[in-house]
Amino acid sequence: MRRRTGRLRTAAAAALFALGAMVLAPPPTAASAAAPQDAHDYCQGQCNDILPPGATGNATLVEILGNKLFGTHPEHSTDQLGPYSAMSSGYQSLTDDTLTRFFNDASFGVPQDQVGKVTAPRDDVTITRDKKTGVPHIKGTTRYGTEYGAGYAAGQDRLWLMDLFRHIGRGELTSFAGGALANQGLEQQFWPQAPYTEEDLQQQVDFIRDHNGERGKQAMADAQAYVDGINAYREQSKNGRYFPGEYVLTGHVDAITNAGEIQPFKLTDLIALASVVGGLFGNGGGGEVPSALALLSAQQKYGVEKGTAVWESFRERNDPEAAKTLHDGSSFPYAVKPAKAKGTALPDRGSVTAEPLVFDRTGAATVKSGTPPRDPVKAPKKYKKLEGLFKDGVLPKGSFDPTQHRGMSNALLVSGKHTAGGHPVAVFGPQTGYFAPQLLMLQEIQGPGISARGASFAGVGMYVQLGRGQDYAWSATSAGQDITDTYAAELCNADGSAPTKDSTSYRYRGACVPMEKLERTNSWKPTVADPTAAGSYRMQVFRTKYGIVTHRATVNGKPVAYTAQRSTYRHEADSIIGFQMFNDPSYVTDAASFQKAASHIGYAFNWFYADSRDIAYYNSGLNPVRNPDVDPSLPVTADDAYEWKGYDPATNTTDYTPPAQHPQSVDQDYYISWNNKQAKDYDSAGFGNGSVHRGNLLDDRVRALTESGGVTRAALTRAMGEAAVTDLRGEDVLPELLRVLNSKPVTDPALRTAVQQLEAWRKDGAQRKETAAGSHTYTHPEAVRLMDAWWPLMAEAVFKPRLGGDLYDALRANLAVDESPSAGHGPTGGHAGSAFQYGWWSYVDKDLRAVLGDPVQGSLAEPYCGGGDLSACRDTLLTTLQQAAGKTAEQVYPGDDSCKAGDQWCADAIIQRAVGGLTHDTISWQNRPTYQQVVEFPAHR
């Protein structure tokens, strides 16, 4: 084995050397460069979009070398980053006429003088790329050809990314890309959320085809054509040697002999890819075990009755002060707290243990933290820059964590009754993080039964998932409503012996049945890209009829397995039917038909729609029908009395709440969403939906615009842009903090200066914005530093003394105290753009208003700051502010691999996280959608 490894290393090094002089064959192009005939476009130049960093996501090895050595980029791989970045400093002067400085023209088709490259992978389809952005405009004369072209374009733009994510979805990342600790962590986070056998994946393909009539058959035919197109490009690029260079760096292809393989794509890969996308952005609920632990801690401190009231006040499941998308008072009860819960299965204190996942570690896998042993594969000196390219993983640590709810994306829509043009205006898009290449890809698809332009997740882009049709546009935000429950399955042994927490059988409807063990064994060897030494391990999960085992505990002394039952499990790609409808101009003709299409989306999303006449909203998701006596916020006894109504474990199907019971509306005066509460009585699945939410940053601004009237595309975009650089704590909590501080004169000179700095920042909008574009210095740097240092100190000093350490920590396990842009500890990690979704803003706000004597609806059950005494509360705030003022910039912003310690701007800044060999410029922080549309349709069919 050692000798063979040596030969592989020598070949890899020689391949790199040889590739430096290779002339790569170009992809096939059409004989004539003619733009496809435009479909009917009723936007008349008033549709715009943007998706940084650029359309091109593939890079050959030579292009990767050029990027590392000279900072060069392949054509169209970075040309949308500059306009996107410019919004943070340019939004204030934005007009309708200058929108195209910050956004692309999202009209259908390509003007003749803007036609760039044209590819014809088949006689029945062309892929035209415009000169400015290189976005693929796919035009087919047959349905198969159209979808084949979409798959081919996806291969051109995202082949490596798609390959990476199908392996993440299958729990095989380390075997594919190397054993770096971040790779290990990523597959260990994802695979337990959606563990499947190959048979399971195929059954999901068959289910879509066989249970959705003609649309299901068409969807799978489209998916097969899409896969065929990907495979055509995969094969042609491999034979032509213009495939992504990462395949060489990770040892899959020998660049000298071209030996090796880029594995063919298949339909089941699309299910694996969909499980990653859905798990990240379309899931909701779960987390009942840590929620129960917080409740137990509260009851331990205060007693059962008072402790439960304290826990409920922090839970904020139906907070009356929460910002709501439906602000007209309409009620949509779902997952509500029962008057007297039955079947709740709280664990015995101290009995909960997490289910182990990883076994049989060998080699480098035995090192679980720090730097694992490395065995570098040497490249020629000329190519040293490529050694260790993925030594820290193919995705930076913290890029994804499906166990944390990633509430992201925003939407602003105003009814035509309040706009200058008399037609609805919308600014909306998904916040999916920042990657290079981007997880989403822009495309236009025109063919029989399909007419749309917009963004799709790479690898599942048979249809545009967020974008525009001929006379309408749509988008979504993560909704996060509760579609995942935790059950406590009583453990047993088949031989009748006394069970323990380690038992692998459980009681189901009176019988003792064995759990199903699912396994995945991964192994790796060092490559040029990832020098992690050889190693392997086995991942193992147990599957029950109540879902995947996540924890074990005892309940009233009896051993149980806690399981996660998700309504979309085994149905990862069923939503394809809804997306197919979105793209079909004969189906979506108005707001009502759009809402009907959205009802076919199984994942938890808030959908928004705009045409020339109406704006509309619909909340999608496979909401299970529960026993009304069950409390969905806590673990439930696994008993048929408490199962979902109509539940069939063989197919993981159940009865679902009908579409009429989902929050929805047409032509409310305006809609906003930033993953906030949907409607009254639509109970929040997690902690933190209270009086202060980042949704308020939008709601306050859009409400004011609507009340003034005459809203334009630019005005609504400015509102988004301003919210995108505003510190939520500074705008909505700092005023109360300052009122407490100023309830008496601040006499200490240093503290008085600190208070004055914070006051000036608040009066100036509490923004984290550069003094001028490119200055890399904020307008109020000291105030921003003070707030970043003060918030966690203040929150702990206010709440921990009265809650006690155990309860304080248990609550923090459910909701992080802070998520500032520079905080790398949140669910989105550092340099991710998205911020201020998760934090204790509402708790501080409600507590301080109570101290100040202001009215509070849904108040906390106990006073915390100073025990409710204003003077004592003020002392706490002053003490912690003094501590914060004493912290240096280097302490507040300690630096990382990308930023020097003390660099405030860089600590906040957005980095396009490299998922391949290309890196891009760092840009100023903005809290806005990754892909974004600005639309106003002046006409309709």
C-alpha cells in the first residue's frame, strides 16, 4: 500500500506540473450566436436582480492557479460582486434610474448586441449567455431539450459544487474531498438529519412519479433530462480537459493521462441534494429536548408552577408584541399550547445523553480536535500555492449547521394602492449565505410549459425556484414553523429482559420492535488539496417508526429514546410539484393560482407574490395534524394516542392541515418578512420571536413608506438598504438602555463619554456603515465597539444573577445571547452577512421597559435588571458599560484567518466562502438577501 501511495503522489505532482502548460479545449458552441426569441415579458424593463459573486462557478486548474498567483478570475465569476457591494454605501442616493448600477436587468432574453457565448448541446436547445453577466438563457423547442439544456448549463456553472453537495447529502464528504476536521464535522452534522439508504432515495423518486398524477410523471421526466444534461457536460468537459480543477487537486482525475472519473449523476443524487437544501432553509421545529431541559431547570429553581411561567415567558411562542407578516389581526392557530397538556415526556433530571454517532475511528480520525496529523502530497515548487488548498475543509468551519435553525431571507412588498405607479412593488430574496461559487445559480428557462428567470439551487435547478415569470414574480423566506416533533419511545429488549438506555428495541403500538440501524463508513487518503493523513470512521444512527434517535434518557425511571419525527423526511423533493407550477405560465395567472401552487411546497417557507395588480402571501409546509392535547414545544410520549393523525410510518405520511389553515393573504397594504412571526396564534417553533426582532427593521420603514404613499422601486430598495446596515440592538433596545442610564446624571467622565458616543450613534441611525465607500472605517467606530463589547456583558449581568447559572445556560442553549455581524458563534458563523436574527433583544427590551414603568404586553414572569429597581438596574448597566469601555478593539475583535485583531470593519465584513479553488474580494457588511429581486410589473396578460 505504501508503494502505491507513493506512485499516486508522484503522478499527482507531475500532473500539476504538466497542467501549467496545457491548452484547454473550449466547450462546444453553436455555429451562430443568435439570441433566443424572447418570451412574453410584461415587466417592461422594471425587473432587476443580483446574485454575487458571479454566474461562472467552475474553474480549471490553470484558472485556479491564476487566481492564487495573480488574483485573476475566470470570466463572469466575480462581476456581480462589485454592484452588490456598492449598495451598502450607495443606497441613500438610489433612484429608479440608477437601480441598474446595483442590479442586473432581469428582462427575458438577451438583446442582439449583448449576446455573448451561445452553446447548443442538442439541436432542440440553445444556451445564450449575455456579455455583461454570463447568465445562461436556456431556450428549448422541446420539453426534454429545455431541461437537458438547464442541466447542461448547471454543469457549465456549478459541476464541482453539485458534486460536493450530493456527497454531503449522502454523508460521504470525507471519502470524496478529504478528511479535514471541517469535512468530518459537516457530514456528521448533515447525515443524521436525513440518513437514507439507496433504496430510500429511489423510493422518493418513485413516490413523486407515482403519487402526483401527470405533473409527477412530468417532474421526474424533467429531472431525468436535467441529469442527462449534467452528465453530457460532465463527460464532455472530462474528455476535453476543461473540467473543474478541484477534481485534480482532490485526486479524482490524473491530469496527464486523464485517468480517473467524475462519477455520473443520477436521479437519487437530486434527492440527496434536496435534503441538504431543505434541511438548511426549509425545516422547522425540533429542539424539544433542550427546550425541556430549560423547563426542568426553571422548575428546579422556582418550583413547578412558577418555573413553568418563567420558562413560558422566555419561550415567547405567541408573543402579542411580535412583528407579524399578517398585521391585520387575522388569526391562524397552529401548534398552540393546550390548556392542559397530555402525553408530555419530560426527562428525569441528569438522565439525558446525546446519541453517539461516530465509531471505529482509525488513523487521523482518532484526533477529534486541533490539527489532525498530516501527510502532505508535494507539488512542484511552482505550484506550492495549491498545496493544502482544502486543509481546513472544502467549506470553512461553521459554514453550515443544520441542527441550528437558519432563519434567513427577507421580503418587502407594497400594494399598488400605495405606490407612485399604481402597481405593486416588491424587493425580496433569499439569504443563503455567501459562497464561491454561490449555492444558487441564475438562469432563464424558456420552453414548452416553462417560462421563468431567477435563481435555483445548483443541482436541483430543473425549474426556477425564486424569480419571475412572464407577468409575475415570487420569492420566499424561511418560515420555520413546527413540522418536527420529538417523541419519547419506551425502550425494551426482545428477550423480555429489563431494558437499559442502550437498548436497541422500542415499544410501538404494544409490540417490542427492533430499531433499524443505518450506517455510513468513510475513509480518505491525503491529496494535494487536503494533506490530512489517512483515516476512517463509521457513522451510525438508529431509525424508528417515530423518526431518528437523537438522545436517550429516563422518564419516570424508565429508559426511553428521544426521536426526531420530521414531516418532510422521506419527502425531500416532493416540493418539485410546486416549483413546476411556479414556472408554468398556464398555471400561475394570478395571486390565487400562485397560492394554490405554493400549497404544493412541503417545506416551511413564506411565499410572496407580486404582479401588476396584486401582492400576496402564503405560508407553505407539511403541517401535521396533532392531537390537540399535545404540547408540540416539548417531547411527547410515543403512543398511538399522541401520534400525528393518520400517521403511516411506512411512508412517513400523515394528515396535514388544509391550505385554508395556513397563514395567507392577498393585497394587505404591505408585507414584510425577515423570518419573523407569520400571524397571530401561529405559534413560533423556537425561542426569540418577541417584541424586538430584525423584522422590525423592515416593518417600521415599510409602514412609514406605505402611510406616506407614492412608493417607488427605489424607495423600497432604500428601505431595505438602510435596514441592511442598521444594528438592531442600537435601533430598538439602546433607547431603553440610555433611558435607564440617564435616569440620573452620569458623573464619571469616562462613562459620560461612552454614553454620549452611544447617544450620537443612535441619533445617527445606529448604523454599521463606512464613512465613505472603501474607507473600511465606520462612521461611529467607538460606539459600535462599545455595543459589541457591552451587549454580552450586560445581558449576563442582568439575567444570570436572578436566573442562576444553570437556568441561564439552559436558556442560552435554546437561544444565543447575541448575533452581531462580527460574532462567529451564531448559527451562521462569522463573515456571513446575516445577523441579528438570534439574540436576547426581546428579553432585554421587555425587562427594561418594565423597570422604566412602561406598559409591556407578554412581559417576563420575573423582573431581572436590578430586581426591578431602577437605581439598581442602572448600577448594573453602568458597571458593565465601564467593563466594555475598558476592552480594546483587539479584545472585542480578536481576529481570525482573514482579519487582523482589532480590525472592526473586517470582523464584520462578508467573505465569499470558497467552496472550490477561487477566492474573492472581501466586501462591507450588509444584512440582505444573497439573491435579490426588485420588481414592478406595469402590465398583465
